[in-house]
Amino acid sequence: MREDLGSGTPDDPWRLKTPPLTSEFTVHRESRDGRDILVCIDGDTELHFDARCLEHLRAILKVAGGWVELGPADEQTEAKPGTVEAWGRSPDNPIHGWYGLTPGLRGQFGMYVPPLMERLGLAEVEHKPHRNRMRAL
């Protein structure tokens, strides 16, 4: 793990780029109200995700056995079926709903979680302008 890329703490967050490499953001882990969360900061926007998503998404990607489209979408937009985004808000996932925890900003799971998984060596992510995919490592 390269030290210059952050350690994932509030004082030394992971510095990442969105899959199309168009925007930079940071992520760190912390505990809030007894829950382990990922805090994602993109400009002035702060999003929270249930940290269990990392192990849960890796497991579902392993079951898929290949590439899965990311399909990022905001909370107000319906996610494309079969995408990482759709799984991240599905009543059929391990937590039975949204991994996004910030009301009004619970979407974009398919934009912000995959780069972190790539950084942690859990997945491979494509970096094209559109329709990026990921797969488990």
C-alpha cells in the first residue's frame, strides 16, 4: 500500500478518482452511532456508506464471476437493473436496502465505492468515459 495515497483515517483519507477519472474525492472510515461507515467527500458534498458494503459487494462480484456494470445514479433516479448501483439499494442485498446512509444522497454507490475497492485491492475497475464495469479480484 503506497503511503502517499492515504491510510483511510479522517486525518489521512484515501485520495481517489471517480471511475471515468473526471473527479477527485476522498474516503475515510469512522464509527458513528456504533456503525462502521465510509465517509466520502467530493467537493462540498459528504456522503456516507455502510462499510459492510466492501465485503458484501466483493462476495456478490465473486458470485457473478465476471464484469458487472457500475451504473451510478443519484437517489432520485431508478438504477439500471443488474448494475452495482441497483444491487447497492436492492431489498435483496445482505442489508435489505440502501448502503448509502445520507438522506437525499443515498445514491451514487456505483460511482464512489468501486474506486475504493480498487484501491484496497478487492476489485478491478474500468476507467472509460461511460459504462464502466468492475469485477472481484
